[in-house]
Amino acid sequence: MGRKDISERIIVQKYGGSSLSNSDKIQKIAQSIIKKKNTGDLLVIVVSAMGNSTDELVKLANVVTGNKSSSPREMDVLLSTGELVSSALMSMVLNSNNCAAVSLNGIQAGIHTDLTHGSARISNIKTDRIISEIKKDKVVIIAGFQGFSEGGDITTLGRGGSDTSAVALAIALRAKRCEIYTDVEGIYTTDPRLENSARKIKEINFNEMLEMASLGAKMNPRSIELASLNNMPIYVSSTFSESDGTLIHGGKNMEDINPITGIAVEHNVSKVSVIGIEDKPGVAAGLLKPLSDQGISVDVIVQNSSVNGNTDFTFTISESDLNKATELIKTQKTVIFNKIVTGVGLSKVSLVGTGMQNSPGYAAKMFKILSNENVNIDMITTSEIRITVIIKSSFVEVAVKNLHKAFDLDKLN
């Protein structure tokens, strides 16, 4: 087989931790892989750690260190073991069922990354070993979430990194497509737990999915961005259901007749307001750089107009980062301020859809619907295809239900 003949038959599949949480599920996945292989496809399987094992490893590290900060390098070595367990077990099951398979860690799979432990970015993938194993008619099982740096150290890609591993491998192998299997049947118009009329989306373009993913949908935003840049289609479906999933691609959606594709929700949002800042150049950089240096992501940002030479600066972050962020602001020496005010118990609710581009009225309609339900809007931010509001978490369900109905998301075929 030539390289082109191989690439045209390769499918990269990724299985998440919930799909691999016990031996029975691993055996069921193995049977599905064997069935797929028998159709003539060449399979590269990317696996996450089993169940919540990554969280358990983090807890174990905290126990043995007395909750002291651990070396990022050693944490990467520790956390990478979860995916190694999954890949080895999957390979064992396949081989025991007379389906030739081999497990590879990130180093063996040739996944090169930068030096950033805990959130490394893939720089290159040398696929020679993978292609060699495929030519031996083996299913290749690759430990997701990991790679190695220039110095040969193990690195990890951050939360949800196995999605990124799978997409990057599909691109490097010039595969037909990348398939992500998880505990849901695809991408929905909104969270089905909030709105029972939420509808599974048959297809969605990269831009819309990137907005949905960054706002809480079940995909890693980095993987969507990577797929978009390289035009690699992604199919998202349930591991144990025969129902059709959602195709994420670079073309125009058949459903673009509706301007709104979905309503994304992100919980556990907190707000930080820095009050009484002297209004001068460098304020934003002075406040946000210490957070960036510590890996804290800032989202919605609002700076008020200057009054008597002073201004207020407000932004949102994850609740899990709130205490660390406020301490960093208090200890920085660049910006002088009067006080810090924080808020918790907030969520982001966003309308997403490429059909909103250059079409007025959607924001006004959204705000009117929320007003009718006495939902107070704390902050607002927009892009060409997204309108986001920050509201109290207690109002999320009523907001989503009414927006979903008002924009007819439950009526599309």
C-alpha cells in the first residue's frame, strides 16, 4: 500500500473517559472497533484516561505533597499514566479477540510539543511508527492528552487534550475524518438537561462550533480551531448508540435557513471588578498579565468611561480561579486601585449562529425575552456570530427555555 492509499482509508477515532470507565465498556468498544475494521477501514484509536482517573491522580498528588505545589514536569509524568492504562487495556482486549493491535504512548506516536508543561501545544507529529504499524494490519491505539518536548520530557495538553490529540493525528495522517465518541449523541441546540426539547444538530460549521465549544459544549475549543485551520471534518457521536451524530465541517450548513444554531451555556462563572483605577495607558495590561502568567483565562472584559480621572475594570473568570486571581491583583505593583469587588453564582448564556451576521434585531429580541422573565443582565459581549450575557445561575433554566422557544430551535427538522 502506498501512503496515499493508506491515508484515504484511515479514520481516527477518539473515545472519552466516560466511555472507558470500566472493563465492560472497553470490551464493547473493542467489538465496535473490530466491526469497523472488518469493513476495510484503517483505524487509529485515541483514548482518554478511564473515568475520573485523572482527577484521582491529581488528588493523590495533593495527598503526598500535603497540598503543596508540585513540579509541573512531574505532574505531567503522573497524569500521562491514565491514558497509558486505557491504551494498553484496549490493545489487550483487541489482541485477545484476534484483532492485531498495538498501543503507543505520545513519544512512540511521534507527538512533538512545546515546553509548556500542563498545557503544551503540538508542534509536529512524525507518523512513521504509526504508518509502519498500520502497514502490518494493526489497529493503532494511542494514548491521548500527551506528547514530548524537544528535551524528551513528557508533556500533557491540558484538559480535553485527547480531542486535540485525535484531530492533530487525523491531520498528520491525512485521514478521511476524525470521529469523537462520548457519552452524548452529538451536539445539541442547547443543554438537554435544561431544555427537554433541545434538538440534536445534524451538522454545524467550524465557526459556530468553536463558539459553542468555548462556551461549554462537549468539545475542546483547541481541537475545533485546529480542525478548522486544516479543514478536517469531525464527527461527534455516542459510543454506545446507533443514532446518527453531528458532523462538524467547513462548508455551509444545510440548516442555515435558521439564523440561530444553538444556545450555549457555561456555568461556574465569577466576576472581578477593580474599582477606582487611575485612567491611564497600561491599566489592562498591568491587571491581566499576572493572571496570564499563571494560566488564568479571562473572558468578558468591561472598562467604564473615565470619571474625574478614575475608572473601573471588570472581567469574568472561572470560579475555580477566583481566589488566585484576586490575590494576584492585590499583590501586583503596576496598577493602583481602591478596592476589589467579586461576584459568584453567575453563568454565561449565548446565542450562536452565522445567520446573525449583518442582520440586526437579534440582540434586542434576546434582551426583551430576558426582560419579560425578569432576568437581569449583568454583562454583555458579542461577536459576529454570538451574543453572550452574564446572568445569575438561578435564572439560567428559565432563560434557556424561553430563548429556545422564541428562536424556534425546537421546530427545525
